Amino acid sequence: MVKVKNFRGGVHPEYNKHITGDKPIKVLPAPNEVVIPLAQHAGAPAEPLVTKGDSVLVGQEIGRSAGTISAAVHASVSGTVVAVEPRQSINGREVLSVVIENDGQDAKVPMAGHPDPIQLSSGEIRQRIEAAGIVGLGGAAFPTAAKVNPPQGCKIEYLLINGSECEPYLTADQKLMEEYTEDVILGAKLLAKACGAEKIIIAVEANKPEALRKMRALAGSNAIEVVALVVKYPAGGEKQLIKAVLNREVPEHGLPAQCGVLVNNVGTAWAVAKACKHGQPLIERVITVTGDGIKEPANYLVRIGTPFRDIIDAAGGFAGEPGKVIAGGPMMGLAQFDLNVPIVKGVAGILVLSNKVTKEFDPMPCIKCARCVDVCPVYLMPVTIEKFAMNAMWDEAEDYGAMDCIECGCCTYICPSKRALLSWIRLAKTEIAELQRRQTS
Amino acid sequence: MEDSRLVLSPSPHIRDEDTTEKIMLTVVAALVPVWAAATYFFGFNSVRLVLVSILVAVGSEALFLAIRRKPITIWDGSALVTGMLLGLSLPPSLPTWMAILGSFIAIVIGKQVFGGLGANPFNPALVGRAVLVASFTSQMTTWTMPFTDAVTSATPLVSGQVSYAELFFGTVPGSLGETSALAILLGGVFLFYRGVLDYRIPVGFLGTVAVLSFVFGQDVAYQLLSGSLLFGAVFMATDMVTSPITPVGRWIFGIGCGLVLVLIRFWGSLPEGLTYSILLMNAFTPLINRWTRPRIYGQGVKQA
């Protein structure tokens, strides 16, 4: 029995990875129309470079990065821009988006590849990452170019490649590691070079033996360590991963770089490899379409901007009456009400729960069982913060660490009284942030 | 274009199977071997007192929820647990009306006046028992021999009269559910296995009593097995609502219970140590929670 890397806290939901775990990645044909939001990432939205009526090619930059924390956006199909207007996005808001009608030609802009990308200098790699509009594909969508350029005085010792995929149901990263092993490892090396990391550690949850085996087979000779992680949500949370693998902690309100670590998702590594090898910007990603509410669950390689509806149709449509359509996994994903929303860079899957398994809960009184305290992976007292939030005691909520909450949802998941702990903590975070903003301005 | 079939709610979208009702029923299940042992040793008195306590507890819960114009939530099992715990802590020969009074006080004064489930600072069953001990001291400290109705005047807390085996299996005079260490441990292990019992409280409690008994030259095994200690440490002190929520806090709580119990047993003149030790520590629970906040991830970490 190989020892797995563990961390304190976390929960064991039903993983349901068997639904799509053995399904190879299928390439989904580009849809007739893509909707590409200019804000798919953390930070400032990109500035539009096209207007209605323009012809665009695959890979053409259609939104320019608007600052240090921002990312470029590219056309994922060739065709005509039919609109540049606010469109519904997965976060519930309308976001300025470029709508492109696909001409079916798949005509690409010239892309400058490199036969041996590992020869590129760290500056050149960073430049390519930036030009390709790469953001973290694990969910937070933080611009990668900004991430690999750590603040002054921070020396990066370790690059952690996050292949944990701890969200239940999702298997996109697993299939990527199994089928594009070489590119993931190349991407890891390029990222390490870009940020100056001395060592690469690839961490994979122990429930993906095939991915672990393939990564180990290819990494062995290259001084890259592949470690097995405990099968527990949120093993792939950045802070939990660093704690589990290196037994280090990110300073409170600080960055991983401040403890000498940089974490990147396997999907991000793959995107970096493609940007450096082929000069291809981030215009497609692997997603999992799954859940009991979908007829033919599958793993797809899809173009960014493909509407949910097209993907659900491709997967055979709904099985029975749908209850919830979720962008992402069941623990942190966002419930959707409009199936015209597009896949964006940070979405790893579409989960459809049928109305049979979609439940709504009536909270009961808290019995102080303290399970939320036991499972919190950042060691908060969720029940106490909830109580403060319910009484609008924002100072106290802040004192008890509300702003340290990573919104993993373990507290709400485990609560036997079905209380909406995380929702109250989110409210506290919003109020505290507003108070802080008012104090500084 | 909205799809009206789709439910919108914040993450997480899945929940653990366990519920508060299930937790309460797990405690009830853990008390079944204890009640069975009590019925084996004390016969009809065990059925009489425990059933009456349960019925009165659930009944007064329903009555006071109705008076408070709250939904009647008696099916959550919490009043059932309180009734069972109180009933099992009574001496076999206690008159029925005293059990009725104790159970009524447990639910009404111990729980409902504070706002019901989850809001009570003190363990309701112990509140009921404390009132009975203070009001009817002689009846509450009169125990009968198992398998007979013969009253024994001797307090069971005199070392040397009974063997460890008798104490372990429970063939000694005592309150209904408190004589059989075996049945209590069975229930405790079940609770621990089901994730309903935090080991820190009983271990801290019993460990403190054991260490101090040894230090003060007492018979350690006798101190642990006699009286209501084991029953209280496993079923009463571990009440979730009235014990601390932090891991360190639960250690302090358990150890504190042990300290107070030893003080009362060795030097006090009270007829009852267990009840007061836990109730006193219940009062400290909010303070303990405040003093034992866990260090938050990343706090105190130097920036490299």
C-alpha cells in the first residue's frame, strides 16, 4: 500500500466517476454559432478587437488583454461576427460577448509553432502563454501569464501540477492525463521553466490508477515526481494540495508563491504545451458531460463558446425531466437557468441532475454536532460564522475568518440539519468586502 | 431563454445522507442494549420508568411547541432521546409521578424555555435529574438489588462490597441504565462507529477520573465502573448541543467534567457528582468554544 498524501478536513461525497471514467475523449464538431464572452477569467475583461460583420479565422485574437490581470480571447471557429453584445454567461450575469457564425471552413490564422519548445527561453514561454490567452483551467480561471510571473522576492521552488480532479462526477482531467500524457508533461516542464521552479510534482488522486501509471511511465526519466493524493474532496483545492504534498501553508490572505509554490491544473499545462508547440491559442478544452439527467454521458473536446444546448444535444439530450444543469461539478459548480450559455475556459463539465435527484432542503435547528468544524479544510468554525452572518455581525464574522473561506462547500454538504452554511458565509464575505472597500475609499 | 424546469440554487448541489433525525435515532439505538440490560436486571420498573419518561418528554415537547406556536417537530427524535436518557438514569424504585415531573422539567425548563432544539445550554435530561435529586434526595438515592425488589440502603459507591465482574456486567444496585458497563460500552462503541460520538469527551472524562483516582490512592477500576460515571461520560457529556464544537474544546470539556466529578466524589458532600459535573461544564461550553478557536489555515505562517 503506497502512502497517499493527505490533509486535514474534507468530505467523501459519492464520486460517480464511473459514469464517464472509461469513455475516451470525443471531438465535438464545432457548433453553428459560438458565443465567446470577453470576461472568462479573473481580472479585467478583454477589450473587443472585432465588430459586427467582421470575418474571423480560427485562433484570431478577438479580445485584447486589458492589463496585468487579464487575458486575451480568441475566435474558436472561422466565420462572421454577427454580434458584439452582452449575453448571458454562466455566472448569472450578462457579459459582453462576441458571437460568431461558423462558416464551417475551420480556416486558421497562421500559428507559429516550435519544433522543440523546451528550447524556448522562460521569457518566450511567458510571452506565448500570454498571447494564447491561457488561464487556469481548474475553475478559478486566473490568468496564467500573471501567475507564472511571481511577485518580487518570491523564489519558486516547486511547481505543483494539479491532477487531483476532486470534484465528484468530473473526469475531464483524468482523460486528459490518460490520453495526452506527453503534452501534459511537456506543459509542466514549460511552466516550470517559465516560473523558474526547481522541481515539478504532479499530484493525482489515488482513484485514477491509469492516469497515475501513465504519468509515472513518462515522468520517471525526467526528474518529475508523480504523487498519489488521498481520495477526498477538496484534495485539489490549491491550499489543500500544497498542504498535502509539501506540508506547507500559504500565508493567510497571501499567494502560493509566498511559500515557494506555484500550482497549475493539468489542463492548463496541456494548453501551455499546445501554445508553445503549435502556437495554438486557448480555443478548446476537454469537458465532461455527465449526471443521471443526461442520456449519453461523455468526455468531449469542445470549442470555447459552444452553447450548453449543443453539448447536451450531442450527448443525447436529457434523460427524463432535468432538475439542475450545473456548470462544473456538484460541489462548486454553478446552477444554470439558460441553456444558451456558452462553455468558457474555466468550466470543466456540465452536470445534469434529473428532477428525481434534485432536492431542496428545509434547514433544521443546529444541534452543534460540529461536523462543519471537523470538515472545514481551512479550519474555520462555519457554524459560528453562520450565526454571526444571520445577526449581521460582520466584524465578528471577519474575526472568525470568514474571508479565509475557500467556498468549497464541505460545511453545507456535511450538515445533518441541512443548513445553508456556505450561503451565509458568502453573504458575510460580500458584506465584509463592501465594508473594507468603503473604509479604503 | 429560460428553462423553467431548472432549479437554481447555490452550491454545493449534493448533501450528505446523514440527518439530525438519523443522529437522534442512532442515539436511541445505542441506548437499546442499555435499556435491555436494565429490563433484564430490574424488570417491570425499567419498562415503567423509561416509557413514562419518554411519553412525558415527547408529550410536553409537543405541548410547548404548540404553546410557542412552532411547528410540532417531535419526530426529530430529540425529545425521545431526552426521555430515554432521563428514564435510564432513575433508580428502579422511584415513584412514577416523580419520573413524570422530572421528564416534564427536563423538556420544559431544560429545553423549551431556551428556544427548543439546539438552543439549550444545559443537557435537558440532566436538568430534570438535578431537580429530582435536589427535591427527592432520598428516593433518588435508594437503589434496589437486581432481580429483586429488596431495597439496599448502602450507597453503591463503597469499594470492596462487589466484584469488578459484577460491576462490569451490572448485577449491582444502581440506577436503571447505569449498572451495566458492558451495555454502556456496547452503545458507546456503536455511537463512535457511526460518527455520532466524539471520543475526546469520554476519554478525557474517564481518563481524568482514572488518573486522579490513582493519584489519590483510590481503587481506579472501581471508580470508573461504579455509579453513574460511565453512563454519563458516554451518553450525557457527549450531548452535541451542550458540549464544545472545537476539538481542543472537547478535550477541555471532558477533562473538566472529570475534575469536577472527582472533587465532588472525594471531598464533596453532595449525593450526586455526575449530574453536577456535566452541568457545570455545560455552563463553560460557550467560553471554551471562544477560547479554543482553531488556528486558521495560513495564520501565523511566515512569508518566505
